[in-house]
Amino acid sequence: MSALLLDQAIAHVRASFTRAQVAEVREYAGEFSAEEVAKIPFNVPCILIACLGWKAEKHGSRLVGRMTRDVRLAAFIVTKHVDREQRMRQALMLAEALCVVLRLWVPEDVPELLQVAGLEDDPRAENLYSRGIDALGMALWLVDWHQCVKPLAPPARLFDLLAIDITDHTVQGTPDTAAAPGVAPTVTEDVQFNTLPPAA
């Protein structure tokens, strides 16, 4: 359920900014920091969107009921400029624009499977300045928010749709000595994602 909400959030944010305004919008696997900059390639200015978790929601303002989930999403805004104030100001303005974009967003339900509500409240924005980020000539801001989702399908069907089957074809031990000289062994993985059917 949360993955479907994340997909919608990424698509909505990407559609809300031109490539000149935001060079890259994409999914990110966790919280972003200075230590992560050298580990992943990205183009600036960029917005990295992550799902940070969820909890049961019984008293939501937009969506209530059994199995309703309050999902916390986050967008990490990264800008770069030789001037510290300029890069901070650019990130600040993108954070403000993103807050408006998110607050006005009307998500789409996934027919017969998932109901998706708008934001529970205004997004929260925070300057994540650190010496490490500043030393790289970058500014980093966080925008985070909460949205509720509710399954429209029975739990058993949801499990089937979200299940993952992985078949591992690797064999522990040494490579076959009969293999032709200079031919490297091949390792394959067969991963089957039971994805949701496309919307009609």
C-alpha cells in the first residue's frame, strides 16, 4: 500500500516542476545526509523522496476505518552553489514551493484496491544544514508529511498482490572445473513481483 502511495508522490512532484527547476526527482531508500552524497549519483537541484514508515490511524481527519494506515513520507531537497547563502535560498524556495504542491495534491485511488487521502496537515520543512553538507558546496532541506491510505481489498488478496517470490539459482562451493578455460560462471536471480493490475 505504501509503495503505491510513494509511486504517486514521485509522479506528482515530478509533474509539478520543470527540469530546469528540479533536475531530478526520484525514490530514495532512507534518510539523506552528507555521508550519502559520495555514494549515489544525482543531478542538482534534486528532490529525493522516501517512505519513512507508517502507523495505524484510527482518528485521521481525511480517512478513517479498519486497516487505515498513516504513512510518513519525506522529500530531501539538495541544491548546489558556490555561495552558501545562494544555495540555501534556492533550497528554501524549492521547499516552500513543494509544500504548496503537496498541500494542493489530490491523490488518486487505485480502483477496488486502495483508497488514498490527501495530506493530513500542512507539510513540515526543516533546514538540515551540517558542516559536511556545507563543505560539499550544497544545501539540504527536508520536507515531510503524513498521508492516510486504506485497503479496499480483503487482506488475503492484498497479501497475494504484494508478495514477492525469489528463486535463487546459485550453488554454494567452487565453480565447475569442467568449465571452459576463461569462461566465467554465470549467476542469475529470478525475482517475481506480484504487481497490481493497471488501472482501467
